[in-house]
Amino acid sequence: MYRQMVLIRHFEELALKLRQEGLIHGVVHSYSGQEAIAVGVCANLRTTDRIVSNHRGHGHCIAKGADIKRMMAELFGRRDGYCKGKGGSMHIADFDVGMLGANGIVAGGLPIAAGAAVAAQLEGSDAVAVGFFGDGATGEGPFHESLNISALMKLPVIWVCENNQYAGDTPIEQGLAARSVADLAAGYDIPGKAVDGNDVLAVYAATREAVRRAREGAGPSLLECKTWRRHVHAQRDVPPPDRRPPDLMAYWEARDPIPAFEIYLQQCGFLNADQMADVRLSIDRDLDEAVAFADASPYPAPEDALEDVFAP
Amino acid sequence: MTTLSYAAALESAMSEEMRRDSRVYTMATSPSPALLAEHGPMRVKRMPISEATMTGIAVGSAGCGYRPVVHWGSVTFAFMAFDQVVNQACKIRYMFGGQRDFPIVFRARYGNGTRSAAQHSQTGYALYAHLAGLKVVLPSGAADAKGLLKSAIRDNNPVVCFEAGRGEALEEEVAEDDALVPIGVASVKRPGTDVTIVALGYMVYPALAAADELAAEGTSVEVIDPRTLVPLDVDTIRKSIHKTGRLIVVDESAPICSMASEIMAVVAEDWDTCRKLRAPVRRVCMPAVPVPFSPPLEDFVLPDQARIAGTVRELLGYS
């Protein structure tokens, strides 16, 4: 889990840098700061379990086992990217590891996650689905529809809200009338739990219980993971100003999930400082390889734009 | 052969395909009792009135290997799910580089002429035809309804099947065997030599009636039912114009950016066909107004036999 969290952090910081240098095209929504959630949730999942992500999807891809080389190539718009350069940052998917795609429409992925759970039910397997979404998605109709339908059909799905407090520029208290996202679960008669989304072990434990219920056929759960994104909502050519209050930024910076986990690992004697430095070094080597792989991959031929619309 | 109504033909396509392939399942807010009795609630799902999420569930489960059929009811309600169609179903295969296929059928009743007022009287199919990544079928009669719905269920892409509300009770001979109607192939409903009428969906019937009326005057009208809007069988339409030199498209929709406009564009872009025209092309559409409720108002705006026949006579005057 530690390695994955650091990998996501370094991947994301590198992606922002490469975006500014112009090697990565388009918009990048950085997952930096929210690593404990993707990692804590996905540590409970098998390859046969499926997740659906949102626009801030790199962390979910990595945590579900996607290959960082093919991810980087996709961000570069190259032929060897996961989507052959047709998706980019907001649409990375790896169906072979159960990552059914990042998704650029707020709450748009939640019905798709419900569909993955319906598929698990039709298969008669004990596979589960996870729908990741931000606090902003609670304003969308399909969020409420998906909760309702998953409860009615007892779908094996875990709804994971990554409440990073701000939907774009809008603080959650101006976007949601309920006191908390987790409270909404009661309206649909499903378990709802709020946890510290910067505490990977808390996220892991809460997800383990929700996954157990889902595998046993007891239906969906809603998990609200309170967290903070370290960067502006979206990185573009000219990044928009970050209008979040500085005191809140400082509050959350002091609660960064990675140093917190490092202290825990050291105190318990699981990893010492040297071992952590080794992890970081090996991750940076892997990232160098991913960038080299992406850079060596050719751009797709222009006429490839006409392929893949329809199945044969 | 057996005689079936349009609605019964669609139902029989559903039940045959569900028997044939266990991956086919269906979601509806009011599922067919016969289908439910035969296949049970796991494969015939009764859903709350949540068109968007029903549609997204279809996308998600199709990506996991299932072949969902979503019954939107009327196209009126399908607009609640428009985001899931436009942004997900149409684009997901392409955006993900063809990693998976998304075999989904969306069924939507459409049409006018039932005194149901503006929200429940519309065609909508041009909106869906415009979206890259979606096939659109529009059967006019029972045999095509059964054959096209069966083909749509077996297709590996999202397909919207537009079902004529006014035609539900119309009966037709339908083959009892596995008679598929291929997607993308038009049907010449009546051969003729003087004027080509391309009639969409239920408009085939007033077009055929107008052709009968004109035959008595010595005018030979060819009536073409495209049956599929995406992909459109352009060749059959162009070939007919080579013979007749005159084109009318009958579409019970507003004319702006309509399928009628699209059909005219594919004719105009082909010089070999264009140079064969002996008269201007004509759209017989609705005026660009919402469909009104009161019978004389609704009858005034909808294309009918008299307007179609009158337009044919007008075009004959050009040679």
C-alpha cells in the first residue's frame, strides 16, 4: 500500500510537470493528496472486481493494477497508450484489470458502476463493483438514482465518495444541503460511513466491511472519505487560480496522507527511513522508464481517428 | 407465415432472442408480463423511473459481456437519459480505443397523430442519428420490426430501435422462422418510374396511399422505406433517383437538421445522381412547431396523403 501511494503521488507530480512542459496534452486533474482512498479501497479488491472512476482517475488506475507505461503513453497521446491515444487523461481504462474507465462526466460513471454490479449479479459470481466519485457528483440526479437502484436490487457495489471539500470552486456546504454525504445513505436504507480519507488504514478497514457485505449479497454501501486535493481542480495551459482559502490549504497540508502513513510504518517497525527512500528511488526509476516508453511510442496515424467507432 | 401486429412482432423478437442467447437481458419501467413469466425477474428487470441510470447500467453491463435491451418507453422519456447516450454509450468504445464492444439495444416509441400534445408527440430520431457511435433503425411494419429488432440485439454496437406508436396495432404477415432484416438495407415498398418518395417510419403508409391515388392519374411513384437511418442505404435511394429524376422525402419531424435534410444532402453531394434530377427536391415535413393537441391543429401540421400527393403533382410540373 505504501509503495502504491508513493507511486501515485510521484506519477501525479510528474504528470503536472510534463503537462506544463507540453509533453502531456489537454487537461490533467491531479489525484495528488487523495492517494489513501484509491489505495485503501483497491487493496480490498481482486482483478475480477470492477471499478469505475471519474475525471480524477489516474490514482484509481494505478491502484487497480494498470500499467504506468501504457498510462503515460496515453497521456502523451501515443499509439501504445491504453486507448491508442483516443482517450487521454480523462478516459484511461484497462478492462483486463477491471478498470472500466475514468469518466469526464460528473456522476456519469455511477450508473456504469451499477451496470458492472448488475453483470456480477447476472454472472452469479461474488465479484463487486466500486464507483468512485467526488463530492460534486452528489448534486447530479444519476447519483441519487444509482443509490436508489443499487439498494432496490441489492447490487454488490460500494459507492466511494472522495469528498475533497470543493467541487471546482464551490465549497461542499454550498453544494449539498445534507450535513454529510454519508448521511444520504440513510435515505436509501443502506449503510453510510464517513472516514478520514487521508488515513489509508481507516479507508481500508471501512472498505473491507463494505466489500464483505457486497460479496455476501447484502447489497451496497456508501463510504464518504474526507480528503483534500493538493492542487487546483484542473491543470490546463493557463491554470485557473486556486480560490480555496489558504488556512484550509495549510490545515490539510499538515494532514497529507503519505507522511502520516510513513510515521505509522516507522513507529510499528514495518519500514525504516532507508527502506522508504529505496521505495521512492525504485518508483522514480519505474517512472523514468514509463516516460521513456511513452516518448518512444509513435503518435497514431491521423487516419486512425476513423477506427474504433463501431465494432465489426 | 403468421399474422402479427407490430407490437406483437417486437415482443416475439424479444422472446426469441432471450431464448437464443442467455446474455440478453432487459430493463423496463413496465416490463412485458409474458417476458417476465418466461424469463424471470433477473433477466426481465422491473426498474424505477430512472432512465439515465437504466441506460448507464446497460453500458456498464455491456462492457462486462452482457447484451442489455433497455426499454425507454417513449422517446419523450429517453431524453432524461440523453447524457448517458451522448457521452457514454456512443463514445465509450472509441474513447477506450476499442478495448470492449458495447452491444446494447435502446427501444423507444415515437411519433405523432395520437392527440397526445407536444411532449408525447415527437420523432427524435434525427437527434440520435447525429451522434457518431450509434446505429438507428426505424421499422415501419411488423415484419421489419421483428427482423430489425432481432438484428439489433445481435449487433455488437449500441442500436436505437424507434417504434412507431401509431403503428402498434397494424398487422402484417411475419415469417415464423429466424427471419432477420439486415441493418443498413432499405426496402422498396412499391416500384415506380416517375417520382421517388423516401418515407420514414409510419410515413410509409400515407406515402403508399398517395402512390395509389396518383397511379389512378397515370403517375408511377416509387416508395422507399430506408428502415435504417444509421447506416443509411444511400445506394438504393440514389439508384431510384437515376430512374425517376424526382425526390420527395416524407418525415413527420421539423425540417431543420432532419433526416429529410440528410437524405437530400447525400443525394446532392453525388453529381451522378444530382444531374439526373429533373425537378427540385422537396421535404414533406412538419413546420418547425411543437405538435399541438387539438385534432384540427395536429392534422394541419402533420404530413398526410393529400400533402404528399400534392407535392408529387407539383414536381411533375417541372419537366
